[in-house]
Amino acid sequence: MSSTLIAPDLDTSYSLSDERIQFFREKGYVTLKEVFSASTLSWYGREITEQVKALNVNNQPMEQRSTYQKAFLQIINLWQHSALVKEFVFGKRLARIAAELLGTRGTRLYHDQALYKEAGGGITPWHADQFYWPLATPLSVTAWIPLQATPLEMGPLSFAAQSHHFKMGRDLGISDDSERQLAQMLRERNFDTVQEPFDLGEVSFHYGWTFHRAGVNSSPKPREVMTIIYMDIDMKMGEHANKSQQADADNFCPGVRSGEVIASPLNPVLYEAQA
């Protein structure tokens, strides 16, 4: 059966209110209800899960893993391994939402990644995604797409509201140190921490510099999440602030030099507003 019949909401526009756009820009994150139907998530979710199983190399017992490894199984750029996943990642609905939230004329793909928190999986420590990204401006956003309803016991995201303006702690990657230091910094400066369950079909978006974390998955089922990272269609490569940014530049933006628009074959335009 054609994907367009099963998932008609993949490319159609989503009614995004000015109120939700303003909330995103002020708070650094937003959650949106009924972005995808149950049938769309089921259709693509099965393939995403199959790819995670096939590509995962993290098979150590949980007690032998690092904090980062306990947090989730992480598989990047699934779109390169599956035509069906590529359909999902290249869908115009999310890409247009990202552009409208960012206030840009369009969006490019930075990369996708599946983040599967296994049953019994540990916390995802406090961090900001853009620590890892060699981007010249803050105009990036992650769409966090649970493939099932995600109650609190499964470890949905927690956001520190308005923390995308907070400059301290941006030199910390995901670690026990980031969890401890950022928790203290955010608490001392009275940032509100927001954690809510996700309904099926609900999707969150957060800026690359918004600090966030996730709790343990105390349920008997994996927390299956797909993410897509979007950047301004005109995003340029920045100077590399750390080794992780250098590695990301090499792996996900091949051939792009500092100061150039990130327009490598791995960073296609996913949405561009009509003139």
C-alpha cells in the first residue's frame, strides 16, 4: 500500500498558531499535539525499530555501560539505510514547522537519530545539543518524536524553560559532570524545569541551546523515539569549539569549510517557503 494513503499527514501543513511560535521563542521549547496520526507512527515506526535493531552495536549488559550508553541506543542518519525511513525524515510537515518556529525561509537536515531508551535504561543527563554541532548561529531545532505514548515512567524529556539564553554550561557534553553541574547552575538561577508525558502523536521541538534531560525508563517497554535535527536553510559552518564539533563536521557535513553554507549531500533542503 502507498505511504501517501497510510500517512497523508507526512507532507501536509500543520496549523501552527502565533501563540505556540511565541511560546517556543520565549521558552526555548514547545510541544505540539496531534502532529501525526497513530497509523503514520505505526507505519514508519516499525521500520525505524527494525533499523535500530539491525544497526545497533551497543549490546553490553546495562551495568557495564557508561552513563551515556545507559541513556539510550543511538543510531544516526537512518535515512541513509532505508527508503521508508527517508520518506519520514524528508517529510515536509515537520520541516515546515521547524522553519516557522525558527523564523527562517526554510530548513536543511543536519541529521536524524533514533534514541531508544531500553527498559531499565538510565537518565539522559542535562545537556544542550549544540555543544556537539559546528553551527555558526543558534537557528537549529530538534524535533523529538515519540513512536508511542510516553508516560513519565518511560523518561520523556524535561526542559529548562528559557535556558536557550543561558551561556554557562555550554562547554559540557553529556556526562555525570553535566548532570551534576548543570542541575546546580539551573537550580541556583531559578530556571523552571518542565516535564510532561507525551500523548501518541505529540511532538516536541527545542532549540539547539535549550538545556534538557530525561529520566530513567522504569517501564518494562523501550521508549522508542525518532528525532530529526533541522537548521536554517542558510546555516553556515562555524569554527569548531571542541573535538565533538570537528567530528560532527567531518561525519555529517562532509567537505564544508568554516564560513560556507552547510549544503553537503548529507544536508539537503527539506522545506523552503514559496516566494
